[in-house]
Amino acid sequence: MSLRRFAQENYASGSPRTPDPNSPSVATRRKPRISYGIHRSPADTPSVSSSIPFDWDAARSRAPPPYATPLKIRDLPSTIAFHIAIFPDNLPLPSSKICARAIAAALHVFNLCMHASYEAEYNWDDASSSRRSSWFDWTTPLALLLILFSLYNTYKVYSRRKTYKFHRRTEPLASPHAKFVVTDVDLEPLPQPSAAQRAWSAAVYAFSASWRFLLGFNPPARPSPPRIKTSRVQELEMWDPNELELELFTWYSPVHALIWFFMGYINWLLAIVLMFLISVQLNALVSMYTLLLKDRLILSAESMKEYNDIFVTPRLNPIRRDVAVMTHQSEIVNVWED
């Protein structure tokens, strides 16, 4: 066996002798194919990717792949269309809470600057003995616009709903947001007739109706479209507020806008303290209630997991042991042979 291995290794590595390269037999001789012995492992053979090491630095820096420039130019329209389709999700924006707090802070600063400018003009008019008799000035439309913005944000917060349909529930749900509705059972939409089919159907109906009118008969009935399978199920509308709108509501609600509208140079300190307390109270209430919902989800998930581990899984997959009982042929009684 050792001699066979030695011969195979010599044949794989070539002859130890070095012939003359100018010899015609060497020029016409074909290069022998590399062969490996059976005793060698496949791991010893050269791999296709062994000569191309993996570029870990490019992977850590998330560098773009080294594609050719024509490929990049060819894929440029599809790349632009993809970024337009996912806009504005592809923008590197901060989190929803930070955006909402920045918008609320900008609105409060705008209100403060507006009131400071109004008070400066009022003091100047008082010093020049020219009082303004009308309560409507340039700050009134801006204040009303901010109040409308806060009301619109409040409407968006309370009007966002997510609908769930219960196809297996027959008893009414104990919720004021649940109701029975008629829904489509077919998951795929029915195929609609083509334009040629609709034109042919209209032409046939017009021809039949004209002849029936001339003969004094009633007009034909129009072909009814295919009926959709419907079912009466329960629908639950659940409140699903947006995080940005809810955070903006806690820091700039309609109450804040009204306080800014009625704030004057006498009660400005009390108004600012009152707005701060309202914002802190609303933010704390929303945060605690959100944590409460998350804790309930965790509790229900863990309760179901423990129930499955203790009661369901042991009964579905019980541990059994097969026991075979040996017997002898003489103990088997065949009634057909007796």
C-alpha cells in the first residue's frame, strides 16, 4: 500500500527528471493532469476562493461594492426611482420623540417672540400716547393659526384607528368599538372583464333592446356581475395613535395655544409655569400608560408560554418506552390449520 501511495504522489508531482526543453517530444507532450490520492482530504485541495481573501476592512466600513462604472450608470434610474418610492423614510431623521419635542419647542419660541414684539409695540404706543382701540392686530391671525394647528394635531391623535376583523367569533365583543359588518370573504379580487368584452356585451344588449322595443316587448335584463361572497363578522376599531403626533400633543396641545393667546404682561410667569406643569403631567401620563401596555403584553406572553410548557407540551409529546414481548412459534395457535 505504501508503494502505491508513493507512485501516486510521484505521478501527481511529475517526474523527478528534468528533460531538455528544446526536445520535440517535450514540446508536443501534454501537461499531465493533477491527480490526488485517495488518502488525501478534500480540504487539502485548492479552493476557488482561496486566492481571493475576504476584505474585512471594507465590510466593517460598509464600503460600496466595487462595481464597474457602466453598471452604476445603467442602474442609476432604478436607484433614483427606489429612493423616490421610499421617501421620506430614507431620510436620516431623528426619532419621533425628538422631532416632536423640537417642533413643540419651535412653536413655543415663536409664541414668545410674537408676544415680546407685541408688548414692545404696546409700550411704544403707550409712551407716544397713541393707544390702539382695536383688539385685532397682526398677532391675532398667527395665534389663531397656531390654535388651528394644535386642534388639527389633536384630531389626528384621536382619530387614528386600526381595524381588526374576527371571523371565528360569534358572540358580541364587550367593547363599544366593536360592531357587526359585512365583509368580503374572497381574499383575491374577482377578475374584471376586458374592454373588448364590455363593448361586445353592450352591443349585444343594445341590439336586443332595440328589437324588443320594435316588437313591443319589455327590454332585456342587464347581465348581472359575478356575486361576491360576503360574510357577517365582527369588526373592532382600536385606537392606534402616531408616536410623533402623541408626543407633540403632550408638549403643545390646544390648551397651550389658548394660554399663549390669552397671556399678557401681567400673568406671563403664571402662564409659563402652568404650561410647563401641563406638559409634564401629560408626558408622564402617556409614558406610564405606554409602559403599562407593554407590561401587559409581556405578562400575557409569559403566561401563555408557562401554560404551554407545563400543560400543553408534555401532553402533546409524552415520553414513551416501547417494550417488545418475545414468544415462540409453538405458542401461536392457527385456527385454519387445526
